[in-house]
Amino acid sequence: MSLRLGYGLNGFAGHRLADACAVVASLGYEGVGLTLDQPHLDPFGDLPRQIAHARRCLDAHDLASVVETGSRYVLDPWHKHEPTLVSDEGRERRVELLRRAVRIAHELGSEAVSCWSGTAPPGVGASVLWRRVVGGLAPVLDDAADLGVTVCVEPEPGMFLATLDDVLALRSRFGDPEHLQVTLDLGHLVCNEPRTPAETVRRAAPVLGNVQVDDMVRDVHEHLELGTGELDLDSVLGALEAVGYDGLACVELPRHSHAAPTVAASTMAALSSSLERIGSPAATGGRTR
């Protein structure tokens, strides 16, 4: 098998879930990153009804899914992404969100739940931050083990767990469980990883469970369309193919909902062209439905 292309639906915030799934499927994407938030699946709403609706939308277009938990204001209408696993207060609300995400992923048959640590509050030492992250994730991972769900932690520029090495250290603290894996955002590999993107992919390969696709420039955490930053797309897709990654690689452009269908189409074209250049079996140029 080869990697499969998907699209993060946080980049379709102006579309109903059914319409977003229809558009991305018609463009040839094989899966979606489903962010738990309005308008697609509110994790604190009527979950049985919403999960059933999401399952129908995915099944109607034969779309695989990854559950994403990076919604901006789902927990606090005033403060973006807060509270997190490392916040001074309210961490239990983030834990509850992640536990709900695991249950939702189980019900949908999703391939993974993706999450991140959060930005460290000023003046809090590393030992305290590690205790917060490990303590917060422990019940999430227990639920995931019981339900057969993979949890992927994403290194995020500026957050406590900022690089792949940080997430590998987290895995070590839990004893390297199989169901705790890594999300790699290809743009982040340019933005702040100490190795080249291809080298980072190779280092992550044994525990790589989820991939996000976008472009960036060094030291600037801004998700860009492919070809507008510094990412060598052929090189990093080639590395993913070489290590045998066969999971979803979902486009992550959360600020492009205003032009979602156009951006999704141009991104599929860029990805298909790159896959063709590297001779990937995934180079289908989009699938017809």
C-alpha cells in the first residue's frame, strides 16, 4: 500500500459536513481530518445523532477519517486553544475533550485521534509541565487501549512538545505503547525541526500514525498552500513512500475556508504531480466517483 491523500475539514468551515465530504471525495481525496468543532461535529452536542450523521457522510463517499482536536474555541470562547494539557487551570476540560475524541473515533472507525500538548504558561518549569502532560494523557491512553484507538501526538512549534524528539520522549515516559504514535505536519518539518524534513520522516517512521500536509517557511508558524513556502514536496513525499507510510496524509489549511473547493482542487493537483514525479503508486490524479 501507499500513502492516501485526505483533506482536513477545518479548511471547509463554511460547508456542511455532507457537502464538504462530497467536494473532497469528488476531487479524489480518500479521507478527511475531522476536527471536533462547529459546524461538523460538536463534541459537546448530541453525540449519538452527530456521530450517526458523520458516519453516513463518510460512508456515502467511502472516506476514511482521522479525528482532530485542534479546534480554536471549543473549550473557551475567549481564548484560542485553551485550556490545554499544560494550562495552569482547566486541564481537566482538555482531558475530557480528548476522551470524547477517542470514543468518537471508535464509533466512526477512525484511524487515529490527533492532539498536541499546548503552550507552556510563563514561569512553569519543565518537570511540572511533564507531570501535567503525562497525567492528562494517561486516562486518554487508557480509554484508547480499551477501545482499540490510536492516539497520535503532534509536535507543534511554540508548544511544550515542539519537536519530534519531544514527542518521542513522551512515548518513552509511557513505556512506548503501540497505541501512542506521532502526527507529523509537513510544514512543521520546515518551520522548526532540527533535521531535514526527509530525515525527520525517517526518524518518525516506526511510530508515524498520522500526517498533515501544508507548506511553511523556517521559523514562521503559518500554514501555506503547497509551493508557496520552502517545503521540498517531492523529497518529503518520497521519504514517506520509502518508509512505507500507508496512512492518511490530510491537507491542513485551516485559514483557507473562504476558498475551500478551489484550494482543495489546486492542492490535489500539486500532490498528484509530485507523486507522479517520484513514481508513487498513489499518483492517481484524483479518483472519479
